[in-house]
Amino acid sequence: MNTLKENIEIVKAKIDKACEKAGRKSDEIKLIAVSKTVPSEDINQAVEFGILDFGENKVQEFMNKFEHVNSAARFHMIGHLQTNKVKYIFDKVSSIQSIDSIKLANEVNKRAAAKSMKINGLIQIHTAKEETKFGLDESEFEIFMNSISDFKNIYFNGLMTIGTFTEDEKEIRRCFTMLRNLKEKYSSFKTDNCELKELSMGMTSDYEIAIEEGSTILRIGTAIFGTRGIEN
């Protein structure tokens, strides 16, 4: 079994190789280590090995370990976020990547405005053919974009999706292409609080495909921290 340091080196080498194949530069990619179910000790060790960005899915779990983690660590909420949980995490995370409704955006915006702060947010799009996945469909996304100026305390800098969990490369690629096409469709859409530059897509099982399709943010857990009986 590889050590954490070896896992990180292997993942970074594969990212470099995938970028070279796709004619891209590695510094175009942000690596987020998905740390759900990972103890704070392992997160702190990953920080020592150069990983600074971590993705959390569950509010309660994140809160339990937040105070025990190296202050250099930056956290991103990547899991489905209920509106009644926003108050616990909005001022502790670097971004909320799973904004999937106007209702949630309203709550995040309200909390941020109360503290005179701006929060980085990504809009989650439903691209997978799985009802268990969250996100806006294309028509809902258009409605959301028409309301975007209402959320003055959120800076929307990209889109996020979770691809279909399958071994069918064509289906995975379809999900990622759909997200990229949406970004390109809105490439000229710029307001004081919105410029869709980032594509957060690609996990342990499909990040090399995601790089080919234009991902700028990878969310990788298992390949870094090992198998924990969860999909990431």
C-alpha cells in the first residue's frame, strides 16, 4: 500500500501526463483533495506534502475537525448543502461549489451580506443520468442566471458537476462536455458578481477525461487518501 506522500506524487504525475496529452499546462488545474471521512491528522499530513485545498461533503463532519486542522488548509464545500446548514460554514470555507438552487443562493447571500463579505461560489449542474445527483438542469440554469445579480455577496466564478458513476467513457465524457458547453455559451456573460471561468469536474475514476474536456478544478479523494467505501 502506498503512503499518502506517494499517492499525492502519483496523482500529480498523472495530472501532468494528462495535461501534456491534452495540450494544457498543469498550472491550469487546481487539485482539491476530497477529505470526507478523513481524520484531521491525515489532512494535516497532506498539508505538509503540499496539498492546501480540501473538499468536504458533510457540514457536521467538517465542523468537528475544522478546529483541529492546520490553518493553511483551505476548505471547499462540495456536497449537497441544506439551507439550514449554511450558517455553520459560510465564513469558514474558501468556496461553496454546490450551489444548486435559487433558494440556497438566497441563504448564502443573506449570511454573507450580514457579515459584509463575499463568498466564492460555483453553480452545480445536473449532467448525470442519475436521480441521486443534485444540480440545475439547463432550463433551471437559465432561470438562475437571470437572477444572478440578486446575489451581490456571492462571486460566481464557475460551474460544477458530478459525472455519471459508470465505466462507460462516452457517458462520462458527455457529462463533462455538457458542462464545458454551458460555460462556453455564457463566456461573454460578465457582471460584478459573475464570470464563469472555472469548471469543477473530475474525480478519482474520471479526472483524466475531465482534463481532456477542460476541467480546471479536480476533486480527488480515493486516489489520495485511499479507499473508504465511498465514491470520489
